[in-house]
Amino acid sequence: MAMLWKFMRVARYSKTALPPKVRGIPVHSRHFSSSKSVPSDFAASTTCLNTVELLGKSYPQDDYSNVTEKILSKVGKNLHNKKHHPLWLIKEQVKDHFYKQYTGRRGTPLFSVYDGLSPVVTVQQNFDSLLIPQNHASRKKEDNYYLNRDHMLRAHTSAHQWDLIHSGLDAFLAVGDVYRRDTIDNTHYPVFHQMEGVRLFSCHELFSNIKDGESFQLFEQGHRTAHKQECHTMEAVRLVEFNLKQVLTKLMTHIFGDGLQVRWVDCYFPFTHPSFEMEINFQGEWLEVLGCGVMEQQLVNSAGAQDKIGWAFGLGLERLAMILYDIPDIRLFWSEDERFLKQFIVPHICQKIKFQPLSRYPPLINDISFWLPSETYSKNDFYELARTIGGDLIEKVVLLDEFTHPKTKKVSHCYRIVYRHPERTLTQNEVHRFASRNLQRGAPCKVWLSYLQRPWVLLSSATEKEERVWLWVWI
């Protein structure tokens, strides 16, 4: 799934030069797979009101800090590295395919795999190194989890592209958990897992199998068009694009089977040009599965590979697993229910699996409405508050209505919250007790109970430095 790639594509191309040096990572052997993970129980803690301890490091908080305890508790879970987990199965299928299909001169795997890189990155890594403009919408606080102005939980595995290329690699896969504040429904979750793929080519590597290939060049001084960058020759771009689409078509055929129909949709990302989204026809329906493109040469040059041209792609493991295994709800990937997990204990990673649904318990539906507190309010602010209080019991949150007062011009929102437990039936009183208990355990809100015609909870999501926000929430 190209969720984050898609979010980036509304940006305009920026020619701002990157800083000359960003802290890199050690060079590893080409076929090395990094999979060290940090147990979640020891991953995060708040040492004091102004500092967060995460993965053995302390991060001072400031006016940009917005990571909640709920999100911090997910850091270090590394579902993609848990053997027999459905996300692990997808990762291993992709890794196995790349290892076997693409080898070097000595028969060793061409692509290295990194699946244990820290999810804490700098803003430079997550945005600047990828040529994402300073005013781009993807940088907003309401869409990301910031530890402070300089550090954040990565919003995509693309955050590691620059460092890995700078370390000397020219073919790699990077896999990991990524974090985004987003809507609440059966396909969105604030933590999901991505795989990034990058392949760079020298002039000899790209043209060696082409007749009269020695006469072709990678670069020229030209003009940017819809089909190429100003510095690339058309011959080079066509070969890179052909190789990219061939590699990804083979990958999806490996995962979903022969006879798969594929189509490519032109789109825009700040870090690739030309750019595409890949769609597959699965069971009669066209589904988007990833985003990709020819890497912006400015990014490649700044990482020290000025004599090479390359492609990159990004896909979502949850997206592929939900399609392949027919898993209906993204929350299930975090389930510890044996009825779910045992279905994926198979002798071979490529064995066909069709998820057998757990008993479908009835939903518990509540509607809430409130006046928006300020012009800076974002729907993601409320979604984050709902996740903090309701956790994974919340299946969906939908904006039902928006009202503007004709005189005061104040705006109110009405949301519908759908609660559903995957293992049993919920009651209204149980949800009420659950919310109260979570608040008392340290959720970033205060709670007051007032019994009108229905039980209501008064929530405050304000901090001492921010305007106080009061919400009357019917749970």
C-alpha cells in the first residue's frame, strides 16, 4: 500500500539543496539481514515531565512533542519480525523472492534486507533528505508523531533511503513499523508496517545488455518533462522504468499467483519522477498495492552516488496481508488471540491461507458532538484522543455532520464512534468503565462524570501551554 507515498504526491518539486552531511549508518555486507528488535516492555518510558526515554535514549520534549503513551507502547513490538505472524509471512515471501531472483556475480543475494532499524529518526531524515518542502502538508503535527522539533517516529521507511545509499549500498530492502496520525476505520491504524526497496544502476550495469549500449549515457543537460528529469537521458529513464515495473510485476505474481492483471497509474511524489502507483486485479477488483518511481537525482547525488541512477518503491505489509489472507480489520494484526495467530502457523511461508473470521460480535454505537475549540483544530486531534481513551476497542470513527452557527460562525462536529470487541460482546457500562480506568492510568486527559439523561464524560486534551479544549463526549 502506498499510503505515505500517496500522501506526499501533492507536493511541488523543491530544488532546495540538502545539507552536505547527515549522520549515516555502518556499511553491512550486501546479503546481511538486520533484525534485532527491542522488547516493547523496555522500549519507552517517561523519566520526567519534560523527557521521554525511548529505546535507550532520552529526548527532551518541547512545543512539538505529541507522542502519546498509547503509541509509545507500540514501539519495539516489531510484528514484522515475529515468526508466523501474517506480517512476518509477507515480509519473508518478499525477501525470499528477492534473494532468489536477484544475485550478484558470486551468487550471493544482490539485495540486502534491513528490518531492525530504529523507528526514531530525525526530521532531516524523514523529510529534508527526501526533498520534501518545508511547507509540505505531510510535515504537520496533526499528521505525525513528534518527540520534539528535531526527532520523530518515522512516517515511512523512506526515511532510511539517504543513509543506506550514503553507506555505499545500491540495492536494499528496508522494513519496519511506521507511525501516522490518521482516521479510524478497519483499514487505518496509527502504527503499520512498510517495506522500502531501492536499486541503483551504473552506466555499465544499465546498458551492458543493450545493443550498442556503450554509446548511451545516463545523464544530459536537458529539460524536465512529464516523462523524465532534466538531468536524465530518455534511454536511461526508459530502461530504469522498465526494470522497476518488471521487478514489481514479478513480485506481485510471486505473491498472488500467475495470470495476475496489473496496471500503472501516473502520480506524483516529491522524491521520484516519473512516479507511479501499481494496481492489481484481485478477485475482480482493482486494488492499489504500492507507489514507486525513478528516484530524484538530487537525492541520489546528495547521498554520494552521483554516477548512478535508480528506482524506489514503498509498499504496506498490512495492505498485502489483508488482500492475500482476506483479513477484514487491521486491528487484528495486533491481536494476541490464539484463534487468530494459530491460523498462520504453516510449514512454508508461501502456503495459501484464508483467514477464518472469529465470531462477529455486535457493535456498540455512540454519537458525540462538540464545538470546535479553535482554528487550529484537526480531525486527527479528535481521532488521537479517541484512540487514547478507547484503544483498540474502537472499530471506526466517522464524521457524521458539520454545523456552522449562523450568527457566531462557530463550527461544531458530530462524530459516530463504533466500538466492537473481536472476542466478546461489549456493553455500554463496560465501555464507560474502560474509558474511566484508562484515564486514571495516565491518559493525557482529565475526566469528570456528570449524569444527565445519559452517562457523559468531560474530556480535556489541553496542556498547560495550550488553549484548554473541553469536549462533552457521550460514551
